[in-house]
Amino acid sequence: MTYLVIAPILLPALAACGYALFGWRGATVWLGAGAAAGLLACAVALAAGAPVTFLGLLRADALSAFMLVVVGAVALMAMLAGPAYLAGELAAGHIGPRDSRRYGVLTQAFVATMALAVLAANLGVLWVAIEATTILTAFLVAFHRTRQATEAAWKYVVICSVGIALALLGIVLVHYAALHAGIPAAGALDAATLAAHAADLDPGVTRIATVLIVLGFGTKAGLAPLHAWLPDAHSQAPAPVSALMSGVLLSVAFYAILRVKVIADVALGPTTMRVLLVTAALASLAVAAALLLAQRDFKRLLAYSSIEHMGLLALGAAIGGRLALVAVLLHILGHGLGKAALFLSSGQISQAIGSNRVAAARGLLARAPLVAGAFTAGLLAILGLPPFSLFASELGIVRAGFAAGLGWAIGLALVLMLVIVAAVGQHGRRMLLGASAEPVIVAAQPAAVVPMIAGLAACALLGVTTGPLNSLLGAAAIIAGATP
């Protein structure tokens, strides 16, 4: 089983080498989809088996296997839609043939680093992997080389680098506390070892480290107050890259917070992380609600929606307990599938109308019924309406919050969510049902619509039943800190 831990990293890395050697042409365009399918298959096999380690640096337990399923599923959607999207960009003259090769190399390296992050057994390796995603995605954000894309990439690099530096300082302090607690140097950053000996860590040092790590990885997860990079980066990146960033990268950064939370809750008690996460959650929901009201760019609208959902994840993690953590994990998967479908459909819409403006997309259901239908279903999914899984996960977070005595936070969150639903619904209505002066019917690319429909169908199915994921969700929640 050891090779299954390495394969999810090697497969996209080999696909990146293939693009570097042979370019983006012929059968090579599907290398990324093949690598993503292989990654997903490995994730399923790891989820069904016992925990596996490799050289003490990689570990596949239930939580990392679940996150690997999320990475594989969203990556498969993005890679299947990639060829059609790039063909449209080439036809429009927005990119050249060499840009396609660069896109293939960077996206596959990006997926490989996310797989490394969720499989990392060592907090230092986890930090290196998340920092690598920053470097790789900076080039992808600036992919179109426009002034706006370049500015967004620099903003992304500067803000996320500050956050990652804070996380590094926090990890250094954790290492210091571990050594002074008598943990051998070889295991001083091992997440499982730290969790087992968390009660021996110095509370003062650990408290400072926890605050720094939550701020640092919270920046990469798009949590307020260091969230400002997210709408610019997600709106400027190619649509499949935006799907990966919003659907997976934010959740991978939040996964790092979950790993640290297990240690902090034992070392400090649950209050420290609860205060930090509730504060970040409500601030993120408030920011999303305020900025969604007057949004005029539909890709930025989707980006601000991601801030909302990261806030919900933080709120669920703050509540803790089995129900809340299972709901958080289900929300991660549902949000990844739904938001990936939305960004992929937004890329098709943007190519067809030549703009990201909400006003330019009026009457979309009549002009492009297939892609507009996928976009509509995606909006319903991220708004948390049944039968999509986000309805079940949000309901689980609400129930757990009231049971845990956090009714005031849940009530405030529900008010902010109502504002967000009204704002997104209003913008969606203008795009889909408004009158349009453009009578031309926009042709959808079926090859790009299929992965959107598949992702939304999976999201809806998970809202009805989690099926074989039941045991995996329960086991992953226990590793994330739930009581067995």
C-alpha cells in the first residue's frame, strides 16, 4: 500500500513532465485528466484501507484520504474542462501555443503540491507544500499577462507571503515547545506525535504559535481579515484554475488549520481555537455579505461566495463535536464540487460574451441554455438549497452550534447568510432572466459542460445520501478532534 501514498503526488508530477517535453497537442492534452483520475482512484483505495506512512514524511489516514478525494474529484473536473477552455482562449487570440504548454506544466505541478500538502505527516512539509502552491498559482493568476492579472498576482503573492511567514513562525514555535516537552527532534513536527503529546507542550508558547498559524493558514484559506487577495486572484485566473483554487486550495489551507486545532485543543483547551475561529468566521461572513451586495463582476461574485463558505467551515470547526466536524468535511466536498462547476461555467460564459460583467450576461438562459442551466444549478448548490449537499452540511453546522451553546454566533451567521443569499440571488436573476439586447444564441461546448453536470450531480447525490462516504466521514471527524 505504500506506493499509494506516493502515487497521488507522482502522477500529476509525471503529467507536468509530459507537458514540458511534448507540449499541449494531440493526445497529450488529456494527460492532466488521466493523472487526476489516477489520483482520485488512489484516494479511494487509501480511504478503504488502513493508515499508511512513508519515510515518516507522508501519512494517509482517514482525514488526509478524504481530502485527497476532494483534490482528485475537483482536479478531474478542471482537467476535463481544460482543453475546451484553452481551445476557446487560443481561438480568441488571448493566449498562444506556448502558453498552453505552460498551463499544462503549472496546473499539474499545482495539483501535485496540493496532494503533498494533504498527505504530509510533518508540519514543516505541510508548510513547504502550501508555500509551493503560492508560487505556482501566482504564475497561473498572471496567466493572461494583462495589467489586471499582473496586479492580482502581485497582490496574491504579497498578502499570502505575509500569511505564510506568520504560519512558519508559528510552526517554529511549535517545534520549540515540542523540544522543551521532551519530544525527540525527529518527531517534533510530526502531527500525530504532537497530538499525542500535546498536553506536555508549554501553554504560553503554544498559544502564540496557534494564533500565528491560524492567521497564516487562514490567509491562504481566504478568511478575514487577510482575505483581500482572493477576489482579484480568482477573477483573473483561467476558469479551470479558479475552480482548483476556490474548490480545493482554500480547503487544503483550512485542512492545515484542522490539523493544528487537534493539537491546540489538548494543549490549551478548546476555548482558544473557538474564539479565533468564531471571530474569523463571523468577520468572513460579514465581509462577504457587504461586498456581494454591490458586486458587478460575476467571477468576483463567486470569489466572495468562497469567503462566505470558508467562514462557515471555520464556524463548524469552532463548534467541534462529531456532528459539526462531519458537516464541515461534507461541506468541503460539496463546496468543491459546486464551486468548481460554477467557475467552469463562468469561464464558458466569459468566453462567449467577452466580459465578466453581470450586466453583459443578461438573458443568459435564453442565449445559452445549457451552460446557463449548469450555472443556475451551481448557484442553487452554493446557496445551500436542497437537494445539494451544502444544505445538509449547513443544517448540521446550525444544529451542532445550538447544541454547543453557540446560538448567538449561529443566529448572527444566519442573518449574514440571508443577506448573502439575497445578494447572490439578485445578481443571478439579472444574469439569467434579465432582458438582453444581444439576440445571438451562445453555443455551449459540450466537452466542457459534461464535467460541470457530473460535479453538480455528485453534489446533489451527496445531499440525499453520503453512501459509502459515511464511515470515511466519521473516521476523518474523529481524527479532526471529534469524540469517538
